[in-house]
Amino acid sequence: MIWKTAWKNVWRNKVRSLVVIISVTIGIFGGVFAVAVMNGAIQQRVDAALNEEISHIHINNPSFRDNYDIRLFLPDADSIEALCRQIPGIEAVTQRVILTGMANSARKSTGVQIVGIDPDREKQVFGLHRRTMEGTGDFFETESRYNLAFIGHALAKDLNIVRYLIDQSTIDRLKDRGLPEETAEKLIPFIGFRFSGEKDFNNEMKQCLSLNEQTSYGRLIKEEAWTFRERSRMTLTFLDANQMQTGAVFRIAGIYDVKNNAFESGQVFVRNEDLRRLTGLTGHQVHQMVIRIADLDRTDEISGLLSQKLPGLEVMNWKEIQPDLAMMTGLVQQFYLVFMIIILAALAFGIVNTMLMVVLERTRELGMLAAIGMNKKRVFSMIMLESVFLSLVGGVVGMIFSRILILMTARNGINFSNYEEGFEAMGYSSHIYPVISTGFFIMVTILIILTGILSAVYPALKALKLDPAEALRTE
Amino acid sequence: MKVLEIKNLHKIYNTTQIRVHAVNGIDLDFEEGEFAAIVGPSGSGKTTLLNLIGGLDKPTEGEILVNGVNLSTLKSSEIIDFRLRNIGFVFQSYNLIPVLTAGENVEFIMGLQKWDRKKRDERTRELLKAVGLEERIHSRPSKLSGGQQQRVAVARALASKPQFVLADEPTANLDSKSTETLLEIMESLNREERITFIFSTHDARVVKKARRVITLEDGKILSDETRN
């Protein structure tokens, strides 16, 4: 009876209740969707890091990471690998040779980490091969008698291996993809120009296009003007097994794009066989074992087991290799909670105000209810329930709307391409797929109920203080 | 059988400037099935007396015993529960819950007493039939006339079969026809259910129907007349 009465009381003053409900709806909708976007970005970052950059567990010589000395191998790598493969939960293992060196093109040179890999085994541990940019080649799939390197998009730009070129066919393709005639005409003076750097190209585009055109079509123009010269080459220099400076020309096998400038600029992948030949290393000499596990929740357990079985070697799981990732996955949940609490706390003031009005307006009725035998506990519960219903209706509607928007945007993602450079500089993709767990919705529902209860405490206490005889005399 | 005993009852209101002796040494007994009116001019202490009997206010001195239970000995939470089970109220301005239907208003007290659904439905229909509003069971108070609302209030007051019903000026807002109907209904319920009715009233028509008339003046009993 109390529940039914409380529910009907919510709709006693429809306009006032709807104002509160709509404000809760907007607050929850905005909050949940914002969290879903943040969560999507972070989850994409973590997924990318684990699938394309570091995987789950590394085994190194304990001193190797201090100076990346070529002589600090893993002792008896094959035995270590055999031991790893016996542990249940380990999905794949790959061996790497890692050197530091310089990447040089005709125009520029930059410091890089040169990673010698076995491409077939690497594919079992990493998904980097799936991030090969269209038209730039492949992940060492084409046979070649030359040394091959698989490099990042950012490094390709740094070394001027990619270029921006506008010709008539570029403009025709842009028109086909929806570029307005008026904007296309502004590009005609650039026909035949070749921009060796992205920065130069951007500067020219900023001068000839309006801000609106840059926002709407800048990314499209860049995509079409982007060119890659096949069989581009670069030189990699490094120290060999005898600590002698050596190097070789490498052809670009392909370019990968993981939307993380730092990784793309610093990691060059080459075939183990090429690197061994150039450094004089033997087939058993590797610097790192990289392990992929089946269940991420067992990370600590498996890395702990490996540490026990491999005393004297450095076993690091992804949380230790990149503590920022571990922090993000752990801390971010608390941040979402605080974020939603702040939103609900702001909404709570509106609910308190409404419930105070409710008590004030219904003084006589509350007096009557006390007179006919409704005890304080029930009066308190009725006011609590009204407040919870008010907040819960708004909250549930807000969550439904946010869920719909999340589903709508999760399919194609939200494109923040205008801020692409900023996102990629931080290692995040500018194309975000919002995502949120069912657990988060449950947490928000609990928070909404708590907000309703807390918002009703003061008004309900005021109602309990009413003297029934006096309240009944109220006009 | 006595359902209500009032012994040497006093109620004094002390405000900052004046001291009002609203009820001044009243002794009264009510038997089961009485149909009594408390009359008197404004300020004579009628409503105060009713509030004291109903446990809505505490006496300054004296005792009120309902079926032998002294209300002064009960804690405030116990008094509320005692009211729920033993006392029915009818107010001057009906005081129905506007968001509930007539049936739900009647059912409300039974719900508070945790009667089972079937018993509640039966009793609600029985009472609404008794007050002639069975067909308005699903109507909200706003769709009922003042007289009809007061009849629903009477049905609500009787819902949990109380020891007695206290009605404070129940006909004050009703026209003569509605007053007549309401009084007939209350009288017949009083006879059928043997429930004691105690009114405070100014209304001569109520006084005429009452079988006992207690006249108050300045908080004291001026006369206590029983009719046959």
C-alpha cells in the first residue's frame, strides 16, 4: 500500500516531478555517455597496447633492459620456451632479438629500437600485422632477397618516406567522395606539388582552406593526397655482436598504423634472419621471450609461476612493463564512480528541494495519516520511496537513452579526427568506440537509489517532526 | 460495556502571554454503541477534547482509558498503533488521500494493519455499499461531491472495526441533503456494527439525531443528556 501510494504521489504534481525527472535523465544520460566514451578510449588503448605493442608477459636477461646490450641474451632460450609451453594458460610464445640503433633516410635520421622477429610466430602473439596501412605493403609476406623493415606511420613521416601529392586524379577522387566543387577549386593551384612532410602539407592547407573546410574535409584531403613510394628504403645502423658499428639498407616491407606516435616512431621490425646475418648472432641467441596468455585475469598467477620456475631471469607482466596501463584499468573505475557521484550530488539538491516542497504542501495530509495510525516508520518510508521513485525514473530513462546512443555510436565509432594529432601523441585513437559494462549500469542504479534515499532524509525528518493535531489545523 | 473512560481530564495551553485552560476537569464514560454529540460554542474545548480522546494531544492532567488501556502510559509510537487498531477518525474537511481512489482510501487502514488482500477487498466493498458508493469504488476524491467524500471518510474510519469513531464537525462543509444522508448512514452503521460514534458539532441536525448530547462551556461539562 505504501509503495502504491508513494508511486501515485510522484505523479500528484506532474510538472514539478517531470522537471526533476528530466534533470536526472539529462544528468545520467550525459554522465553515462561521457564515461562510455572515456572507457572506450581507454579500453582501445589497453587493447592496442596488449595486442599490438607489448603483449602479456616478457622474459629478459635481468640486466638487459638497463642498457639493451646486444650481449645480454637469454641463456638457453629454447629450454625456456619449452618450459613456458608446458604451463596451462599460455597461448603463444615468440622470441625476439632487440637492438637499439639509428634509422636514416636521405633527409633525416632518428633513434629507434630494432626488433628482430619471426613473422609467423609473431602473428600468434601480436596483431600488429593487421594494422598494415593499405597500399604500403605487408607484414613480411612477400618474399624478398633484400633486408626488409616493417615501420610505423609516424616514423615514415619523420623519415619523409610518405608524401602528400595533389594531382588531377586526387581532386577527381575527392569529388567522388563528396568534396564540394568550390573547395576542390581551391586545391587546383597545388596540382603537381609534392609535400615531403605532413607539417608542410597541413600548413599549406590551413592557408588555402577555411576553418570550416578544414574541419569537414581536412582528413579526407589528407587521406587522398597521402602517397607512399613503393620500395622506399632506409638505413639502419647498430652495433654488432662484437660491439662494432654496422648497418644496412632496408626496404620498407610495410607501414603499420597503431594510432600511437611514440610506438610508431620508435619500433622498427625486421626479420630475425636479416638481423642475425648483419650482427653475427646465432639462432639460439635471443634477448626477449614474449608470451601471450589466454585469460588476462590470470596475468599475476602465470607471471608469478614463471618467476618461480625461472630464477635469475626477469619476468615482467604487462602491468609491470607499462604501469600506466595497470593504473588506467584500476584507477579509471574509481574515477568513473567519483564522476557519477559528483553528477548525482548536484542533482540531489534539486530532489531535496522538491521533497521539501512536497512535505510543506502536504502538512495537513501527513497529519491526517499520523492521526489514522500511520506510524513514523511508514511516513518516513513513504517519503523515501517517493524520492527514490523520482530519481529512479529519471535515472532509468537516462540510462536507456545513453545505452541507445552507445549502441548507435559503438558500431561506427565517434570520429575526433580534428584532434587526431593530439590523440595519437598520447597513444590514443581519435576514432573512439564507446563501451560500458553492465556492471557500470548496476553501479549507477545503486547510486541513483542512494541519491534518492539521501535526498529524502532531511524532508522526511521534517515530516516526522509534525504534530498531527497541529498539522490537521493547517489550511 | 464501557469503551471509553475519561477521568478528571485537564488540558492547559501555556503560550508566552496567556494561559488557556481548554479542558477543565472533565469526567465522562462512553458505552459500546453510543451515538453521542459534544456541542458547545467555539472555544468551549470540543476539538481539544476529541484530540485528547484520540491520542493526538497529551492531557496536562487526568486519564483516558480505552477498553481499560490508559493512553498516558503508552509511548508515542504505541499511541499511533493504538489509534490504528482502536480509533476511527472523520474530519471536517474529509482529508482523503487525493491520489487514491475511494476504494483505496477505505482499504488504506486495512493495508497498514496488513490484512490479507481478499479480506481487504471484501471489507472495502461491504463498507462502500453501506455508504451507498459501491459504484464509485474506482473514483478519485476529486471526482466525488463533498457529501460523497465524507461518506468515503466514514467508510475509512470504520474499515478496521475500531472501538469508536471520533468525528470532528463532520457535517460542517455539507449541504442539508448530504448531511441528512450522512447522518442516516452513520446511524445505521452505529446500529449494525455496534461502533460508538462521538461527534463534536455545531450542527442542530446532528444534535437532533444524537442519542446523547454533552454540552461544553469553557472546558467544562455544562450538561450531559441521554435520549431514548
